[in-house]
Amino acid sequence: MKTINVNLDERSYPIYIGGSILSDKELLKRHITSNQILIVTNEKVAPLYLEIIEKNFVKFDCEIFILPDGESYKTLDSLNQIITKLMKKKFSRTCVLVALGGGVIGDLTGFAASCYQRGVKFIQIPTTLLAQVDSSVGGKTAVNHPLGKNMIGAFHQPHAVLSDTSVLKTLDYREFSAGLAEVIKYGLIRDENFFCWLEENIDLLIGRDSDALAYAIERSCINKAEVVGIDEKEMGYRAVLNLGHTFGHAIETSLSYKEWLHGEAVGCGMLIAADFSKRLGFLEQKQFNRIQLLIEHIGLPTKIHKNVEFDQMLENMKIDKKSRDGVLHFVLLKNIGEAFLTSDYSEKDLKEAIKEYFC
């Protein structure tokens, strides 16, 4: 088992990465500071792993909340249901919430924890690759709004993150490849050596080789932890973690958070961002080709979904958290491993870059 620390003074916490972590009863209990526990999960994950987690809390006041699966349930209504459950069971401000699931469950549970009685502790147990390498780390919690993704939320760090790599064997390939999009992102934004490693070992990852997978998760979490440690609340540098997300979120919103997984939208968005970087003279053609080849190789979409309209996508992009005084800033690439934030572009270049990726 590997342990990575997210260093945020009194809000610091460990990320545990390894196989069969869910079976380690003492590890989870080490971070439980209350007799009142609420496990939040979904209908897809519950039959697989809920019983294993419940066994840790036989003598606790443990409640379960199960949501349907999918991004479309990451809403204020779901948040209200969780809060209502906590209130009906008379949970105090010392209670602990446990998020057992992918990014939707983690974001939703974390936001509920940030809101309930002005903030309670929560633990992340991510069960998808995307959640293990990205959304479970860093304290971003949120729900979606029909007009924009993750527009309602708060920064609320978990008490611990327990990433069991063995659970990834149950993921279908589509979910798995969506997670690989976020893995590739870390190589693109700040870790060229990792990107080169990914190029050489991508087939091992696709085959879910345990050593390759453990290394990729560890390297991704180290990168994420370092960025969060520098800029916890995204006042500057942390924005590089959103490479491709301005385009990806606009696609997801246009599709009403259906049709595509988050990682699929991000993968396509990263390709558009790389193309935009090339058009603006920052990224060389040969580097763009390497990025495109890797994204294609893992089977991520390289064209915008047919149900997305060009004008609607542009409107959705305007509702972006990287906007400053009405000006939309983009995370772009100078090189593989070197991302930066800029608003120095023309509307013409932006539109041409996006049109290139419509079917």
C-alpha cells in the first residue's frame, strides 16, 4: 500500500492506494471519529461493495443512502435528500459521511458534508479510475445546475481517501477509458516524463496490469496533491487541472449530463484545447500528434457528440468558473508537460478550433 499526503496544514489528509484496501477494517476505522455514520453510494456500486464497508460499522449507528447511478442525479434534489436523511436520523455535527462510489457520489457526499451543520467530516472511497486519480482528491465538491456543471458547490477537504485498485477490475471499459483521460491530463499539464511513460505503457494500462495501474494512480495523485497544496481554492495555478474542461463541461451541459461520461467529454475537450494551443502558435504539430494518438488509442471520442449544437456549446462555455469579468480564460499547452492560463486569443480562432471537432 502507498500513502500520499495532501499537505494543507490542519486540513491535511492521506490518500491510501493499494489492492484489497476495502478489506482492511482497521484502516477505515482509523479515520472514523463518530458513532454516527452515513454511507452514500449508488445502485450500481452497492451490490458490489456496500456489504464489505458495512461490516466495519456493525456496532455503530450506521445509515445507508443509495442513489440511482449517473451524472444526471448530481443535483440539488439529491443533496436535499441526503440532508433530510441526516436530519431525520438526528445526526449531530460530529457525524461522518462515507462516499462509496465514483465522481458523482464523491462530489455529492462531499458537498452534503460541507453544508450539514456548517461542515462535518467525510471520507472518500472512490470506486472508479476517474475518481481515484482526480475527483476524490482536492476537496472540490459540487452539484450540477441545468445551465452549468459544478456551479453549486464548496471547497471541503475529505478526512481521508481510500483507493482500492482491485475494484477497478469490475469497471466496464468505457468507464475505465474515461478515467484514463484524467490520467493523461496530468502528463499534459505538468509531468512530461509521465506522459512519455504513458505512451510506452498504455497497452499495459488498457489490460489493467496491476503494477502499471498502481503506478499511474500514484503518479496522478502525487501531481494532484502537489497542485492542491500550492493553490487549494483555485485562485491561480490550480486552474491548470481544468485542461479541456471548459470544452468538456460545455458538451456535458449541452447533453443535459447524459450520453457521455465526464471523462469522455474531458478527453475530447483536451484534444480541442491542444488544437487551440497549436492554432495560437504555442504547441508544435508533432506534440499535438502525440496527444491525439494517445487519446485515440484508449478509445475516447475525438469528435463532439452529434446532439450538441455549435451555438449552444458557445453559450454554455460562457458560464465557466475560469471567467474573469466576462472574459473566458482557457488552460492551454506550451508543450507537453507545460500548461498555462490565458485570455489572449481571438474569437475567430476559438470558433475555428471548435468547429473542427463537430461531426
